[in-house]
Amino acid sequence: MANFQLSDAFLEAIQTLIGAEKDKKLRQKLNDLHYADIAEIIEALTAEEALYVIKLLDSEKTADALAEVDEDLREKILKQLSAKEIAEEVEELDTDDAADIIGELPSERQEKVLSQIEDTAHEKDIRELLRYKENTAGSLMAKELVKVHEDLSVLKCVNAMRKQAAEVTRVHSIYVVNEDNQLLGRLSLKDLLTANSRAVVKDICIPKVDHVHVDEDVEEVAKVMSKYDLEAIPVVNDKKQLLGRITIDDIVDVIKEEADKDYQLAAGISNDVEADDSIIELTRARLPWLFLGLLGGLGSVFILKDFETVMNKPELRSLFFYTPLIAAMAGNVGVQSSAIIVQGLANDIVKGSLLERLFKEVGLSLINGFFLSLVLIGFGQIMGQAFILSLTVAIAMMGVIVMAALIGTFVPIILDKRGIDPAIATGPFITTANDIFGIFLFFFFAQIILGF
Amino acid sequence: MANFQLSDAFLEAIQTLIGAEKDKKLRQKLNDLHYADIAEIIEALTAEEALYVIKLLDSEKTADALAEVDEDLREKILKQLSAKEIAEEVEELDTDDAADIIGELPSERQEKVLSQIEDTAHEKDIRELLRYKENTAGSLMAKELVKVHEDLSVLKCVNAMRKQAAEVTRVHSIYVVNEDNQLLGRLSLKDLLTANSRAVVKDICIPKVDHVHVDEDVEEVAKVMSKYDLEAIPVVNDKKQLLGRITIDDIVDVIKEEADKDYQLAAGISNDVEADDSIIELTRARLPWLFLGLLGGLGSVFILKDFETVMNKPELRSLFFYTPLIAAMAGNVGVQSSAIIVQGLANDIVKGSLLERLFKEVGLSLINGFFLSLVLIGFGQIMGQAFILSLTVAIAMMGVIVMAALIGTFVPIILDKRGIDPAIATGPFITTANDIFGIFLFFFFAQIILGF
């Protein structure tokens, strides 16, 4: 691969040059790099060194790098820049990235930066984007796009496009609009390359064009774009007026963030944190779920206390030795079931009635439970444990597995139907609930069978 | 959104038409739909109905739909089609999709289908793609691309492109090669639109072009493409000869599959399963991990048995009530730590030395453990439990939390250094290990403090 790999030696060389303030050599070393590589270098530097590099290089180079770096680092750097300096960086960015960066600033600073932007059209576009709510198509789109009027000749169209294309980083589609800026269709570059030059835009316009409403949820946009393999999608308002477009690279980020969030929720981590965040941020993300787990654990202390008298019967004491096993099985089964359902809901592949699903989960649990019970009874026999005790533990475990699977399956479905993100149901939430229920059910079954 | 939404009514209408064999009406209803929508409809039908639709519609329409549907369903449909029929479908597909479908067939059928493909160039390309190993750039790339010779004039270039473009679904980049088919650079459509028509390709060629080696791992390709926001990347061999190109829509699928796999591993599910897979498939994916959990649980039975005599001392019996709590905390902390590290490793953001990370995790655990201990001691006081017992449980819990965090952090790092996918370390693996260690440590600490 001909791609840049940040080596320790290269990084050290950069740091030495910064320390010695050898600006010319620094520029030489950095100017030919891709902005994504510069972003990588900046992230490896201290905040002060990063600031030095940002101030040294042209905005043309650093603006995109700044848009790429970690939000925490960007905040530190922007604090050290004047409103004028931030405006210069923002001027180099597409409107979507520009709005993202300005949106992160404290609101009084936002106004200062916006008023320093020299290109008033750019400023107006950014102001518009800042108005859209987070996680809507509007918040993700860029204003930069190529559009042509339906009545234009193909020749004039190419000229109009040339002008516009100079402003747009990448031309995906050429959108066709009428005099009210309503989206009528699109042109493919391919068709344009092969069109008769006397033709009019209308003639080669493809009237079918996928589009999303400006208030649409970004996850929905991601689904549409990946279902139809789109690389860009136009965004319209209620009147079907063309407002902007969303490109696939932004969607890739949405998909990744969504996956990371679900994974973290499943692991009991709230907030978006990374391995290199501060201890305080990491504590805030992790402590609440551990606290929930602790409450669950204290709940099981209560339940077990209720059965304390069982300890007076030496032949039944072993029941207590099985409590961690029961809790673990309940937790594991619950997480498995909920993870499959959460994924299924996310990909729209949970079909069939609730009753069918119920039968399936019960069937699955009975098969799994049966095999595991055999192992458990075998273990009891080897250990010289009373058969009735092994059988009791095995039966109780089957019951717990069925119950855990049902909770794991239906909690996410119910949450989803109520419009709550079902991903929250995986992880500690399900584990904790299942721990308590599991232990309770276990002793409940044992009590019935053994009659204590 | 102007997109197709599959309604129950529409589906029923389709099923009725299939039942009554009203081919003409069926064609009317389906022919205008996007292939992704047809795929969605096919997935909602029974396998027989799906087969009926596939046979009814033109290959032009169904080939892409067939490439989109779930692998299990495709297998069922392909079994019912003759080699000739499959070859007709495959003929309509780009080489990458064609190779994917043929690769899924039993090897003796592959040969039969390949020999029925009429376009010999297409057949040769597919045969080449079938040779690349799974999860390499070669297995993901398509042979379809637009390339021009460096010495061509811009005018001739446009003509050459027109011809090639007719064969390529989407033109991303125009690659420039020499007479040995070695990749020299690329042309941007934008530059081509604005170029002087007397210029030669060489003049407007952008020599810097990201590319990947044909044996590169697909995850690595995904990283490069998303880092540099690429929509297509050319694939080359050792001699830098242009072999094919990978497009971003395939990468989106790779990213999603990767995320799903990690999520399932964290939840204790091996193999790639979906909510709607058969009970047997789901059992095979889930039982092994449950078995592992069971073994862990049996391990803790052993440990607890060792401390059975503690039950003879009524004032210490409560220790047993806390075992599920201890096991749960150990499991939760371990999963949190490992999930953060696994994500960090995947995104290359785990920096600093192992020693720094060790200090950070211990610090984090002590903070979390301290708060949770306070709650635990408060609970003990309210319950009228001996203070020394509460204190013992609290101290032991702190020890268990620190241990669990360290295991959760370092197991993935060690696995990663040895080239094993660290994602396997999250989920049941960590939970089970931590359950056993946690319970052992808990009684070990209690024994030291309380001296039983």
C-alpha cells in the first residue's frame, strides 16, 4: 500500500522541528501530506505542538485536518485560536464540516466566528445548517452540490457545471431543478458524456431520484443509502425544494458511530468514550451501570437471606454453591437472546408474530437447557452428589434458561414498540434483571421439588 | 421519503397474483421497482414463491436482487435453477457479485455454471476473482473499471471512456495506465470536464493515487478508504499492475459485518446468525458459549464447596449471600474494560505504554470501587449487619473490581499482540474467567480479614 504510516521516528523528527521552531523544514515535511495524515500527526502531538502546526500551515491544509481530529483535541485547539483564525479555517471547509465545527463552540463564540467569515454566501449556508436538529438529515448534509435547470441545453449545462464543480469537492450527481428549486431528477455523468450536444437537460434527466426529507433521522438515511447503494442523496423540504446533499463518507461515519454506541451499551458503558479519554470521563460512563449491577446484587442478597434456614440442612447446603452458576447462565442466555433481537430490529429482519417468536425461543432454550442439564447431572454424579439434588439443580436451571431467554427476547421488542432504543436492553440491564430472577426462580423450584 | 416501503397489503397482492399465476399483472407490479426492493419482496415470500418471481422476471431485473438477498434464501433458490439459468443471471452482474454467487455453489456446480457463461471475457474475469482468498482485497474487488492509456489525447480519452463506461455501473475514477497496465495515476471527471481538448492524458493525470495490494486484508482496505474518504480504490499486484477496483458500497457492507460480528462475540454468539435463522443454527451459535459458562459455574461450585465450613458459623453465613453480587461486579467491570480496549484497538487509538494503561485502569477501578463500597457499607448498616462483615465484603469487592479491570484490559491487548482477534476476549470468555477469579478472591480476602 502506498499509504502514509505514522512512524515513531517521523513523529520525533516533527517534534524536534517544532521544538527548534524550524518552520521552513516543518512545512516541507508536512505540506505534501494528505489532511487525514496531518490529522493523525496532530493527534499524536501534545495540544501545544498541535496548535503550533495548525498556526504554521495554511488553512487550506489544516482546515480539513482540524475537522478530522478527535473532538476533545479540537476543543483544546480552538480555544487557543481567535475568532478570526477559526473563521479562516472554516472558510476552507465544506458547509457541513464548517457547521459541525462551529456548532461545537460555545454559543457566544459561534456568533463571533460567523461574523468574521468573509464569504457571505458561505456564512448564510452555515447559519442555515446550524438550525437543523442533531441526528436529522439536515444536520448531516452539505450545501455544496451541482444542480442545473431543466430547460438548459446540454452544452450550457456542461458550462454551468464547470463553474459549480470548482466549488464542490466531489461531483456525485447533477441534480435537475425547476425555477422554484424543486427537485425534478438527476443527470448521470455517464449519460452526459454520451449525450447528443443539442439535447436539453430535460431529455436526459432521470426523473426517478431517491431523496430524503430534511427532518429524517440519520439512521434512516443510512439505511436508505446502504440499501440502494447510493453515494450521495439529495435532501429536500416539504415543498420538495432541494436544500443540500448527503454523501456516503458521512454515512460511513454514522454507521460506525452507531455500531460503537450499541457495542458500548451492550458492554455497560454510557456516553461515547474512548480508551484514551480521562479517568473522570471513563468513570462517568461506567459507574452508573456498575451501580445498577450493585443494586441487582444487593437484591439477590435479600433473596438468599430468605433461604438462610436451608443452610441448617447439610444435605441441601450445596444449593448455595450453585447460585453463581445459575446467575451466570441466566445472564449469558439473556444477553444472547437480546443481542440477536436488537440486531434483528436494527436490520428489519425480525419477522413473524410474537407468538411464533415465543415458541422459537422456548424451543431453543429447551434444547440448550437439555444439553447443559446432562453435563450438570454428570458432574453431580462424579462429585458423589445426591441424584435428587443434581436433578433439582438441572430442572431449575432449565426453567431459568427459558425465563432468561424470554426476558432477553421480549424486553427489546417491547422497548422498540414504545420507541425506546432497544440496544439499551442488552448488557447490564438484562444481566442484572436475569441474575435476580434467576436466583429467585432457582430457589423457588428447589423448594417445590425438595420441599424445604 | 419517496422510497419504497413494503406493506402487508402489497405483499399479499403479490402472493395472490403468484397463486393465480397472473404473470402479466405480476410483471407490471414488479418491473418498475428497484432491485433492492425486489430483493426485499423476495425475502418476504416463501422459497417457492420467490423462485416463481425469479423465473418470471428478466435476469436483468432479478440478478441484482438475487445478489442482495440473504445467503440462505439464495442457496435455496439456486438449487432449483439449472446451471444455464444461473449463468444467465450471473451474466447480468458485475464480476464481484457474480464471483460471490458462484463461489457459494458446490464446486462441481461452479464449473458447470462457468462453462455456460456466453461472454468469455466475463467468464475469465470471474474465474480470476474466484482464485483470491476470502477477506482479501482481491475477493472484494470488481474487474469493471475505466482506464485509459497515458499517451491518449483528451478527446480520444473521452471516446474510450464512453465505450468502457457503458460496461461499468458507476464511474468513480478514470485510472491511467502505461502499456504494461501499470497504474500511473488517475483523472478526475472534474478535471476532464474542464480540460483543454488538445491536452494529453499525461498532462491532467493526478500521479498520486491511493491503491491497495490484491492480498491486503479487507478490514485494512476499509480503514484506508474511510480514513481518506475514498469512494473507490484501485487494486494492484506486486508489479503495480491494475487488477480491479473496490467501491465504497462493498466497504459499507464490510464495516457492518465487522460490527455485527464483534457485537455478537461480545454477546456470546459464534457464527454469523440472524433472528430468523433456524433453531439448529441458532443452537450451534449459542450452545458452545453457554457450555463455557457452565464450566465456569461448575468451577465456582468447587471453590464454594471448599468454604462450606463457614456455614457452620452463623455470623459469617452472609458471605454466601454476596457471591452472586461479587460475580456480577467482576463480570460487569471486566466486560466494560475489555470493550473499551477492543474498540480502541480496532480504531488504533490505544496509545501509551502498558504501564500507563495499568495505572489508569487501577485508578479507575479504585474510584468506581470506592463509591460502590460506600453504598455496600451503607446497605450493611441499614440491614443491621456486623460492620466488620460489611467492611470485609467492601474491601474484597474493591480487590475483585481491580482484578477484573486488569484482566479485562490486558487479555485483549495480549491476544492482539499475538495476532488473535481481541473481540473474542469480550463477552462470556471474560465474564466466566472473572466470575471464578472474583469468587475465589472474595473468599480469600474474607479469610485473611476475618480469619476463618
